[in-house]
Amino acid sequence: MSGTPASAANGVAWGTPTARGVVAAATLGSGLTLLDGTVVNVALRSMGDDLGASLEQLQWITNGYFLSLASLILLGGSLGDRLGRRRVFVIGTVWFALASLLCGVAPNAEVLIAARVLQGIGGALLTPGSLAMIQGAFRAEDRSRAIGAWSGLGGIAAALGPLVGGLLVDHASWRWIFLINLPLAALTVWLAQTWVPETRDPRAHTRFDVPGAALASLALAGTTWALTEAGGAATWWAAGVGVVAAAAFVVVERRTRGPMVPLGLFADRTFSAANLMTLLVYAALGAILFFLVLQLQTVGGYNALEAGLATLPITACMLLLAARGGALGERIGPRIPMTFGPIVMAGGTLWLLSVGPDVSWLRDVAPGLTVFGLGLALMVAPLTATVLAAAPDEEAGIASGINNAVARAGSLLAVAALPMAVGLAGDDYRDPARFDSAYGSAMTACAVLLVVGGLISWITIPHRVQSSDA
């Protein structure tokens, strides 16, 4: 090894070569999943044309990844705490890279969907590990600076996604949005093995909640299948499997030792309300990005690069203003930011109704997405702080993981349900007239979800959230 990582017992000091190596490894790892999340929407139209995919298959190309990621991210965090955060992070990164290779060479939509599910499993292993490695490796007094650097650099990765994805799709092939992950993953593994000290949680439970993870996956898969493939006996079977698995999940989590999801957390009204609001808001966010990028390409005539760059106002607002939103929440409490943030986002969503055949980015897209981004930046940090404050300190990690999984599940379910709800199916994403007609209904539904999320916060979130340990 060329580096000299400090031991976990001593802790890594900020400003040292080891500190830079740890942050670089964690940022590159989480950046892989962030980059992948932002480039796929840009490439969906190109994938559909190349593979002859239906709209339902395009939904599964997006949702297959979110399904396995949302179902297994909590188990991935538990594995890291028990077996070693660096070890599981490296395994997840290698898994993600191999799944990306399969995505890049997929000969048809079915293989691509399966590869995306495998990619989500890798993401579930490496995503929680990226932050946990920083938390476990750095000295307590340096953790906030390290996490701030990780967060800011990760935001840059998200911002680069539409640009990189659009360039690759337009000037090479959509396959390269996956193949580019291979050298990035190799660099990530080298950095982790060279600089990151191994850490574990000595309090971690000795057994893993495999039944809980399996039931959560089955519940989400059945529900998603039923929402995506509406019609026929198979739909009702899928819905039934989803409902039964969800009920069994609750029973298992109540009875098992060391559950993946400690249901007692939901006894706190604020924690439950914040997660319900998260489900609605991130459902709207996922659906808006899915529909808007396709609308810009199918109806507005944008190429992939133009469609990707069109969404940058959201990322710019988050990079520039999310920290200020957090500071405002600390000053005035979370209730107002968590109420008016989603309502402002709804206003931006309604502005996007003007996106059509004669779309102007300056007139129709940029203002709406800027307003949307302002609302998102106002809401995100107070929401995270509220979730953490509503949980006991010793369960802050699992509380954050639950909120992360809920956000991804919201996007998963919305992308599954909304196309069918607004009358889209088959090859309709290639038909400008049909897609344009459905787009307005989808945006209106998303605005309603955001307003309901804001109202839930106004009714249920207190002005100040006192820690459960206080």
C-alpha cells in the first residue's frame, strides 16, 4: 500500500493525505450512483429507439434499479457495520461495475432491465458505505468538514450527469453511460484499498434481517409490477403478492431481533409524518424528471444533451442554496421550510405545463425548474434534520437510511403508476401528440402530490423538533 491510513481507533485528521484519500474514495463511490441516476433519464428515448422497447420497459429500466436499491439499502448498511464498511463498499463498487458492464452490452430491453436490478444491488452495498466510511474513519472534530466536502463534491457529480450523459448519447452511444462506470469504479476501489481504514460498529447486531429484506423486495416488486403492467389476471396476482408481502414484512419486523426497520421509530408522530411527506415529495420529483426529459425530446425536439442540460437549474439551486435552507431551518424551525418548500415546488411544476412543441428553454423550462429547485433547496436540509432529531441518537443512522429508502421508493412507485394513470402505454412515448396530452395530466398530478406533502408538514411538523433522547 502506498498510503498510510490511520487506524480507526486514532481517527483520521482533516488535511492529511489519508483524509483526502478517504473523501476521494467515498465521493467517487457515491458519485457513481449519483451520476447513474441523472444520466439514465436523458438516455431513455435513445435506449427505447435502439432496443425497440415499450414504455413499460422504459419504466422498468428506471424502476429496476430503484427497486433493488430501495429494498436493500438498509441491509447494505447493516452488512457494512458488521463485516467492515470498507470491505462492503469495495464489494458494492465491484458489483456495480460488473452490472454496469452488463447494462452496456445488453442486447435487448429484458437483459438491460435485469442488469439494472443487479446494478441497484451494488448501489445498495456501496451507497450507505460511502458516508459510513467517513463517519467511522475521521476524528469526531473533523467529521463535519469531511461530510461537507463529500456532500459538495457529490453535488458536482450530480450536476455533471446530464452533461456527460447527453454528450455520450449524442456523440457515442447510450451504452457508454454505463461503460464509463468501469474506469471510475477501478479508481474508487484503488483509493479505498489504499487510503481508507477499515471500521465496524461494535454494537452492530450479529444476525442480518434477510427475511425482512426479502419481504420488502417482494412487496415493492409486486406493487410496482401491478402499477406498471395494469390489466389482466397477472396484475391482480402481482398486487396480491405485494400486499401480502407488505403485511408479512410488518409482522416479521415486529417479532425479529435486530430488525432491518425498527418499527418503534414510527411511533413518533414527527418521524412518521416526515417520512410520509418524503414519500409524496420524492414521488413527484421522480415522476417530473421522467416525464419532463421525455417531453423535451418527444414533443419539444430536443436532443439528449439539450434535454439533460435543461434540468441543470435544479442542481444549481441545490449546490448554491441547500446549505442556506438548512441554516434557515435551524433558525426558524422545520415546519415553515417543510411546508412552503413543497408548495413552491408545486408552483414550479405548474409552470412546466407550458413545455410543448414550441418550447423555449428561457421562457418555459428554466423559470419553472428554478422555482422548483428553490423549493427543493428550502426543504431538503430541514427534512433531514427533522428525521434525525425525531429518532434516538443511537438510531440516527437507521433513521436516515429509512428516509433514504422511502425517498427512492416514492420515485419508484410514481414512475410505475403515473404513465398508466394518464393513459400512456406501449410506444406512446414516441407519439408527440399522445405524449403531450398525457404530460399535462402528469404534471398536474405531481403538483397535487407536492401540495399535499406541504399540507401534511403544516399540520404535523412542530415548529421545533426536540431530540428523542432529550
